[in-house]
Amino acid sequence: MIASRSPAGGSFESSAMSQQVRTLLQRAWQAIQAGQWQAACDAAHEATRADAGAFDAWRMLGIAALRLGRAELALQALQRAHVLKPGDAGTALDLGGLWLDAGQPARARPLLADAAAGLPGDPRAQFRLATAAYAQGDFEVAARGFEAATRLQPDWVMAWNNLAAAHGRRGDYPAAIAAARNVQALAPVEATGHFALAALLSNRFDRDALGEGLRAVEEALRLDPGMADAHRIAALLLRKLDAPARAEAHARRALALAPDDADNVDACGEQLLLNDKPREATEVYAAALQRGVDAPALRRQLGIALLQDGRAGDARQALYDALSRAPDDQRTIAHLGVATADVEGGEAAGALLGVQRHVHRIALPTPPGFPDAARFHAALAGDIRRHSQQRWEPAGLAARQAYLSGDLLADRTAAIVAFEQALRAAIDAFIAGCKPDPKDVFLRNIPRDYVLHVWATQAAEGGHIDTHIHEASWLSGAYYVELPPAVAGDDGTHPGWIEFGRPYPHLAPAAAALRLEQPRVGDLLLFPSYLFHRTLPYRGAGERISISFDLAAA
């Protein structure tokens, strides 16, 4: 992206400039206007030799050298021009763009910020600043820059595409999907636009969105049948839409088209595991590792495939190998516990995972502004029932016959805000009391800073949460807002209780370390995210309303 304009607009009047330099600059500018880049380069270069302080000469030399692909000369020229006139936005744009193209966004970004400020109506300046911010992981600034570029040039497909990517990295999927739909509308015959929309929709859990994503990826594959990434996204969408055979076919095709892509290996192996084909999944992972397609996640998945295939000893070895490469991988730790239970028994697995050590119960105080706990919980339960993101049994999640709220903190009611403050205070106190222990799979990964995701569950008779873990976090928790009468008693079946330690039915070892906790309104349970857990269904009147959270390292 090159800003090929003369800062002097083709006029080079200066009392200090010789007629020779003025003539060379006019010649260089005319050559630039005609697209004669070598002639422009020669004239500008001669002008710099005649007058080393001529800003316009260095500026046009940089422009011409860029067009000729002479990056080193362009860099020297633009750096000199920037020294001579540091406030020139066009020079800052070209120089920043050069550093950006060289893979140095940290050097590019200050220059591009100056360019964007000096050229507020130039979409290129906004786009390049956003690109530098994206490369540095600053997705907020990136989204603002790409949005500005699309506002200034509404038909710029790449800007809309990058805006969708930036919003996606921010976790703002509605905004990302809206941007991707614009890409699709502007470039309907481009497979990449349809693919981008499908990839974003694959992160959703409502069937309408997943169905739209499937239609988009099918259009992408109609336009480009050999797009391996599109086959992988099709597999993920079909998995969530309960079409396992079709999902497997697309996953296999993605792997065949791009066998050295770790994501395709993982998608194919995972689908084979879900389709109860652990031996084939083992072969997929082992073959990829032998080809040099290596990642901790693939080594973990090999261990899980071996475990599902009944080879607990080999699985345990593979999972320890994966854990040595990614010590905070929650899925690895969870399945290592299952393998250990198979090999050494439930007591050894419980000791490894800390089932008895690391589940904590905390009674949260009634927040200020509420006269008593009963009225606080009544207000909080009402806010959950009316929540703007309430969804019934989202596809691909563990809730059964229950509502999930989505991001609970998106609705800033008095009760939700008060709960958030109490929750953060409890979490901060808990973390402050944790002592790092390199031998403990939980305490060796204590985060210094964290991000929090909070949601609510609302279930009536028969509603429950199936066995699961929380793969993307370190600490998880459950807070109880309202409970049915059945939970208060105990007839031996523990209705409505939460159970820790029991893995998925197809992995169940001969012995497992289990722990049951009876919910109580006002209590917060904290536990490692790697612990398998589920809620037990209950019978009778009343609702079970709880709030869950995940805490991940920032």
C-alpha cells in the first residue's frame, strides 16, 4: 500500500533550491505521474546528490524505489525524508508501510498512527494502522481502524474481511458476522467471503446460525471444491448439527487436501473419536506426528485416542509427553487423570488431580444495596430469567433441557453488577491464598492476570448439565441463586447435586475418584477447570438457577 503523492503537489518553489534541483524534481514528478518509475528514480536520485537536504527529492526517490521493488533504497530514502520533515503524513504512511511489510509492526505503528492522524480521510492510512495493531494483538485498535477504512471506502472487500477478523479475535461475533456478510455481498463469487462467514458462524451454538454457516460453507465449496479449510469448517458445523457421518466425510477430505495442516489433523481425528473409531483416530494422529506435523494438542489427542481404544498405559505415556510441552492444557490433565485411574486406580488419580484438595466452598456476603440475601437472590434470579442472551439448550454445549444466558455480564443490572463485584473479590482472595507448587498440576499454573467469562443456567425438572470440563481456563466455579426443594434433601440419589471426577461414559475407568457437593443458595464452589463434572437431574417443582464462570490467564 503506497501513498504515491508528491508532498509539494508538483510545485517545487524554494529560494534555497537551485534551478538544477528544481528541474530534476519536476522531471521526477512528471515521470511518477506517467508511471515511469525508473526515470523517476534516476531523476530523484540525482536531485538528492545535488542537494542532500531536498525533502521532495528523498520523498520521490522513496516512492519510485518502492514501485521498482527496491526496498532497501526505498527505506533509506524515506527515512531521510522523515528526518527532514517528520510531520509529513504521506512519508509516515509509506515508511510505516515499508516497516509493516518487513514484518516489523512495532516500528511501523507509531509512523502509521501519525499518518492516520494527518490523513484522516485516507482509508489506506486507517487500514495500515489497523493492520499493524492486529499484528501486535491489539484487536480493539485494529477493529477501529478497519471500521474507519470501510466507512471511508465502503466497497473495500479486504477492509471488511479484516474487520470481521478483528471483531472475531475480540470475541464480538455479532459485529464480526455483520462485517463478514458485507464481504459476502460485495464479492459473491469469491469463495473466501463465504468461508469467512461460515467460520465465524461455526462459533455459534444456535441452530439457525449454524444452518446459515453450513449454507455459506457449501457455497464456498461450490466455488472452490479444493478449499481444505472450508471442508474443516463444514465438518465442525455438521458436528454441532448432529450429522456425524457427513462431518466425518468433510474432515477426511480436509485432511486429504492438506495433510500437513495440524488443524485438519485434529479435526479429522476428533471426529473419528466422536464417531467411536479410536483405532483410526490413533492412526491419523500417529501418522501426522511421524510426518513432522507436531503440536502439543496433537500429542494430547493421540493420548486420548489411545485411551479411548483401551490402551491406558500407552495413553498415559503420550499424555505425560503432551503435558511436558503444554503444562496448562486442561484437556490433557483431565484425560491423564482417567489414564492414571485405569493404570493405578482411583486413589492415585484423585491425588494427581486434587479432587479432594482443590474443590472449595465459599459463602458470598450479601452485596451492598440489598437489604438481605433473599431479596438479592430474587432480583438476580429475575435478571437471569429475563436475560437478553438467554438460549434454550444451545447446540454443542453440555446443557440439557435448560437455558443458558450467554454472557451474563452483558446485562448491567444492579443485581448482576453487585454479583460480579462480590465474585471478583472472592476470586482475588482465593488466588492470593494459592501457593505455587511445581509438582501440583493445578497450583503450578496460577495466573498473574486473568480474564473472566460468566454465564447462567436455568433448569427445571429433568434439566441438567452433562459431563464436561472447561478447556480454555484455569479455574471454574458455580454460584447458586435459586434451588428447588428436592436439592435440599438427600434420598441417596443426590438430586440436583454437582458431581466431580466422573469422566465421559466411554472413558469410565474401573475406579474413579469422585466427589459430590450439595448446592446451597449463596454458596460459591471453586474448582480446577480440568475436573470432569456434571449436575444430577432432579424431580419435582422449582427451578435450579446457578451462575458459572471460567477464569483464564490474560
